[in-house]
Amino acid sequence: MYNDKVLGVFSNPKNAGLLKGANGVGKVGNLQCGDIMKVYIRVGKDNVIEDAKFKTFGCVSAIAASDMACEMIKGKSLDAALRLTNQEVLDKLGGLPSQKIHCTVLATGAIEAAVKNYRKRQEMLAKRKKK
């Protein structure tokens, strides 16, 4: 059902866990399948993602997609992270069963939510500084 790449990423995720110093957090879920993904990002100078981690409650595909997506956005600008597509994550994993492709959509959605959260936090900080 799963290729060796997916099983390898699932078995040894590089980016699982909480991220100390995260300044953006995104959470998404799918009620149909029960997958819940939370992505943490730490954004540094020039709006570049220094690190990304995830916590996912879900299947093999959900965990592999979360890990791969986090890996793919490290060192990228926020805008570049927002351009990451589920197809790119799917390709990097070497494919998933058709009924599991939605996991890559969730992963990119969690990244989008984390970037939005980061930007909202920065906006709030900027407003506080003006006061």
C-alpha cells in the first residue's frame, strides 16, 4: 500500500514534536478521516522559516505528509512556504494511495494556517509597539 519512501519518513520523522521558540502555529483537521495536524514554525530574519515541527494524530500518510511538508519549508520565505502545493509534497513522498492524498492537502493547509498565525501575531506586536 505504501512505498518505501513513505514508510521511511513515517518510521523516522525528522520534524516530529513541539518547537521551542515557535512564533507561528497552525492547526487543521479532517472530521471524515479523523486526522489532526498541528504545525509549528519559527520565523527569523527576512521572514525566513528557520525551523518547522509538527504533531499529528493520524495515519501513516498524515504523519509522512506532515514531516515532509515541514522539511520542505525550512529555509524558505513565508511566501515560498505558502506556494508549497500538496502535489509537491506528494511527489517528494513518491506518491500515496489515492484515498490518502487528502493528507498532503491537510499538511499544506497546516503550513498556511501557521504562516497566517505568525503574520497575525506580528501585526498584533506592531500595534502594541505603537501604543
